[in-house]
Amino acid sequence: MDAVYEDQRDTGKVQLETGKVMAFETRDRYTSLIKQKPLVIYLLLALSYLLIIILFGLVISNERRLPSQVTKLHKELQRSKELFPCGSRSREWEYYDERCYFFSIEDATWHTAKSHCEERNSMLVVIHDQAKQNFLQSQTRNQRFWIGLSDENTEGDWRWIDGTNYTKGFKNWKTGEPNDQSGEDCATMDSVGQWNDLKCNTKALYVCEKPLPS
């Protein structure tokens, strides 16, 4: 009986000693983690600073690159204006002397032509001088085009559509025109560039003009 008791006591001592050893090991492990924690924090802080430096560098790089990109875009816009001064989306318009001109490919009456020009934010062409006459003539050979001139309101009182003074201005009427034959109140530029009056409900091609886009 005493031997059994001794064995149990020895076993208890062993378990107690084992528990103490485990407790010490656990304590040492936590102590080690606590000692390592500042190191982990320092590493995280260092990584954060590194990321901040990298991001700052990217921002500075982009800011330095931005002026060059703006300059490049400006040059591209200028080149586009040189190639298509009337606008890259208005390639059907012809450029001449700081203005843009549209030469129709479909016939219309004078009033319809006037409306079509207005829909394009323009007006029927007004001819101020010989240079402009020559330009239009070079573009309208062998065709008849409406221009922005009529005496529809008062017979014989010809007026340009933009209010330009007709009496003192440039004229290029065909010999014997305008003759108001059978109520001809609207002006065309004929196949050789001379002006002729026709009935306004006659169908012909037309020329629109507008300023250069800003």
C-alpha cells in the first residue's frame, strides 16, 4: 500500500514539474512575442513610409509630365486647325480668306437654300470684291449657284442678305442683267461666274458661308 502511495506521489510530482515547465515555456513564448512586437511595428512603419515616398514620386512625375502632354495636345490641335481650318468635322467646307464656304450638291429654291445655310449656322454667300468672286468662280465652274442677293421686297432695290451696301459695293452682273423678266427677284452666279436674276422658286445649287470657328 505504501508503494502505491509513493508511486502516486511521484507521479504527481512529475505532473507538477511538467506543468511548471509548460508554464515557463508559455511565458517565455509570450515574452519573446512582446519583445518582437516593436520590431514588427517598425517594419510596418518603414513599409508605410516607403509607399508614401513611392506615391509622392509618382505624383511629382505626373506633374512634370503634364505640361509636356498639354503642349503636345496644343500642337495637335494647331495642326488640326492648319489641315482643317473650318473644323475637323466640317471637311465639306472650303477655306478662303478667314472664312468657310459650303458648296451644295443638291438643288433647292432660293428660300430653301437660305434655310439650309441657316441650319448650318451660316448664310448664303455675300460677294464683296473681285478676289472673293474669283475664288467662288473657281469652285463653281459649269454650275449655277444661288447667292445671298435679292430684290424680293422692293423691285429694283437689291439687297445683300447680311445688310452689306449693294449700291456702293462690288457687282458682277451679266450684260443686260438684272432684267426682272417675269418676276425674277433672286440672284445666281451662272456657269461662268456672272450674276443673273431668276425666279426665287427656281431650283439651283447654292453657296453658304460662315466665319472661322473660334
